[in-house]
Amino acid sequence: MKASINDPIMEFKVLRNSPCSVLFLVLVVSSLSLLFILLSSNPSATIIEPKQQSIGNTDQNSSNFSSSIAQPPIDEDEDEVECDLFAGRWVRDAARPVYTNSTCTMMPSARNCAAHGKGMQHALWRWKPDGCELQRFDPVDFLSTVRGKKMAFVGDSLARNQMESLLCLLSQAATATPEDAYNGYSKFQTWHYPSHDFTLLFIWAEFLVEAKERTDANGTGTDAFDLHLDRVSPVWAEKLPELHYLIISAGNWFIRKNYLYDDGNLIGCVLCNNNDEDVKDLGLGYAVRRAFRTSLEHISRCRDCDDNLVTLLRTFSSNHFEDGGWFDGRCNRTEPLSEVEVRSAAPQRHWDFRTVQVEEMGRMKEGSEREGKGRMEVLDVTKAMMLRADGHPGASSLATRSDCLHWCLPGPVDMWNDVLLATLKKKRKRPLL
Ligand SMILES: *[C@@H]1O[C@H](CO)[C@@H](O)[C@H](O)[C@H]1NC(C)=O
Ligand SMILES: *[C@@H]1O[C@H](CO)[C@@H](O)[C@H](O)[C@H]1NC(C)=O
Ligand SMILES: *[C@@H]1O[C@H](CO)[C@@H](O)[C@H](O)[C@H]1NC(C)=O
Ligand SMILES: *[C@@H]1O[C@H](CO)[C@@H](O)[C@H](O)[C@H]1NC(C)=O
Ligand SMILES: *[C@@H]1O[C@H](CO)[C@@H](O)[C@H](O)[C@H]1NC(C)=O
């Protein structure tokens, strides 16, 4: 059988126990600790500057040293300091997980890693932005923020993974009723929270644009798709006018042989070296950029859409197959990777996908803010997730092969909803007219 979820390519190349990287890591960690000790526990510092009573602040200070990107806080408002939620690190948190497989009854069994022997270690971490604290997800707060509204996750099984996490997080406060026949893996799902008249949708559109799998002479799928880069997929476009919140994402399905069309004409392909048709490989970045540009332009030009439509783009989520690909790779780590490991191991194209997505969103955001319509933001989770090689079902997946693509529940994917809520609650840059 063909892989329904792609990527027969070895993606993550972590140097297992490489003496060099371990030594480097030890050096970095020990010099940071030394610096930290020197700065934070020097008694004379307290004496010289008695006004700086930042005893409870050590976390913030130490994070400063490990931060690679300086993020000056921008004061927007007296009670709101903006901070980059996406530059940070994972810290241990014994107060997790927020939910378990017994408190979240709608958890799909393939994400219920604890039930299949993975344990809970991967869920005992929280994301710590360098410049602030990310609030622990508050389901009551979330539901009152979205009261009376409709939210859709549009994308592939990872978009569904975020919705699954959200369902579990919200299940701690309210009960959702599925409106469709629900088997956990449906490509279209609708959930309703009668207590808050809130509706949650999942819409399967793995490329965002129109796509059709090529078949061979016998009508069997070939696992290669025809992508119409200039046409949004109608499955989500037709729902757009009903929505108040849209979270779009895509990426992993592009990493396979695909054929690219513009205005109905074959213009190129990706991952197609030495194939039968005489078309040029235009590169994954090209395909991803066009698909997102087409989608975002469609949204910003949507006349029937709600004026306050909030569009969030969740950036690329890395898989972590090691020592092989989708069929034979594995991911059996028990701790997050270090930044050093990620830098040497993450495939460049994962980061390139994220860069393209951020660029395309930036481009549209300017346009849409000029017109004063809606709001567009990025949920830039790529770096955070690159670190979490330990957060996939791996061998605890129900399939015969390791699942190093999706995320366990509870687990690091819950952070996507922490940043979702934080982003929804951010005040608008300027009031709508
Ligand atoms: C820790 O950070 C605070 C500001 O967040 C600063 O006032 C204080 O001096 C820092 N302490 C050390 C020891 O660096
Ligand atoms: C973090 O480091 C930068 C540059 O070294 C410094 O300007 C800033 O004050 C530091 N912030 C904190 C919270 O210590
Ligand atoms: C929940 O997880 C525990 C391990 O933490 C496991 O023993 C149990 O079978 C799971 N229960 C269900 C209902 O999946
Ligand atoms: C189509 O099916 C026939 C008969 O089962 C088989 O011999 C042939 O190889 C198949 N062609 C392709 C392209 O798979
Ligand atoms: C992961 O699997 C490899 C190969 O089977 C093994 O050598 C390694 O010890 C495993 N790591 C853990 C943490 O189980």
C-alpha cells in the first residue's frame, strides 16, 4: 500500500551521541551556567544595587542567555507588553499535563500515546518565550473569547491534530457535540459547544489549492498530485464567508512528487528528477509559496467574508524520522533536542517552508491592514516543534511503522493552542472602523 502520509525520505539527521556535539553542548551549558551563577548569585551585586529585587526572576534572566534572537518588548498599551511568543525554549513543568486520556474522552486512539506504551515524559514541558510567560491554556477564557463564533482549521492531518488538542483542552470546561458522523479521522468535522454557541470545524485541504491525485492505467493512485497553484480548494473557500476564525496550514504533503499547474497548464513539478514528462523541477519553495499566496489573496479579497475575520497561519511542523523515512525511520527520543542539535539536524527545507510562509503572510498582512479588514497573524511554531523530536507517537503509533509526523496528546502540540489563545487575545493594532 502507498503511504497515505508521505515522506519516504530521511528527514532529520541527528548525530546520535556524536562526541563533538556532546562536547560542544557541555561547553555551552557549563559556560552559560557559570555566567549565570556569576551574575545571579553574586552577593555583592545585591548590596551594590539593593533596588533590584528580582529574586523570582532567575528564569527570565537565564533565558536571556540562551535566546538567539533579541526581542525588545514593544509597549502597546499600559497593560499589554508585546513579546515574541515564538522565540523561546521548552522548560520542564511538573504541573503538566493539563489533561489525560481519561479526562479527554474524544482523544483519537492514534494520538493516545500513553495507552500504547509511550509514557508521559514528553508532556511534562511547557514553552517559555524569552521575553514573557505564555499563559497556561484557560478553556473558560477561550470559550468566552469565541462565544457565538465559528472557527475552522484548514489543512492536513496536522491541522486536525491541532483541533484534536483543542477539543481535549476545551473538554476540561465544556462538552462538545459532534455534528457529523465522527470516527476520529474524518476529513471534515464539525463540533458544537452549545454552552457558548461556538462551532469548530476541521476541513481537509492538504495543499490548500485544488489538487487531484494522478492515477495509473488501472485507476490506482500514484501518490503524485496535480496541483493547481492559482486556484484555492473550494472545500474551504466555500465555507469562508461563514467563518470568524480561520487557521490555515500545510506543508508535509508538498514533500513528494507533484505536478504544478498555472491557469490549467503544466508549468513544472517538484521532486520529479528523471521522470517521464519533460517538465522542470521548480522546487518545493515555489510550490508552497504559490499555494499560500493564492490562499491568502483569496482571503483578503473575499467580499462576503466577515469584516473581522481573523486568519492565522500555523507554520510548518517538522517530522522527525531518524535513521530512515516514513517506512523504516523512527523517533524514540525521550527529551527535546537542544538548539545545537536542531541546527545541525533539521533539514533546511523545513526551515525554508516556514520562511516562505512567514514572508507570504507578511506580504498579505500589510495589504489587509491597509484596507482595515480583518486580521492576519502567524502562529510561528516551527522552531518550537523542531526541538520536539520526543513528542511524536513513534513506535507507540497504532500503525506498523513509527509515526514521527503527528503529535501525541497530551504533548507539545498543545502549545499551538496556547499561542492561539494568546494571539486571539492580543489587542488589535488599531480599532476597526
Ligand atoms: C534579572 O532581570 C531583571 C529584569 O528582568 C533585572 O532587573 C535584573 O538585574 C536581572 N538580574 C540579574 C542577576 O541579571
Ligand atoms: C538580555 O540581554 C540583552 C543583551 O545582552 C540586554 O540588553 C538585556 O537587558 C537582557 N535582558 C534581561 C531581561 O536580562
Ligand atoms: C490512559 O493512559 C494510561 C497510561 O498513562 C494507560 O494505562 C491507560 O490504558 C489509558 N487509558 C485509556 C482509556 O486509553
Ligand atoms: C494494471 O493491472 C494489470 C493486471 O492486474 C497489471 O498487469 C499491470 O501491471 C497494471 N498496470 C499498472 C500500471 O500498474
Ligand atoms: C532508539 O533506538 C535505537 C536503535 O534501536 C537504540 O540504539 C537507542 O538506544 C534507542 N533510544 C532510546 C532512548 O530508547
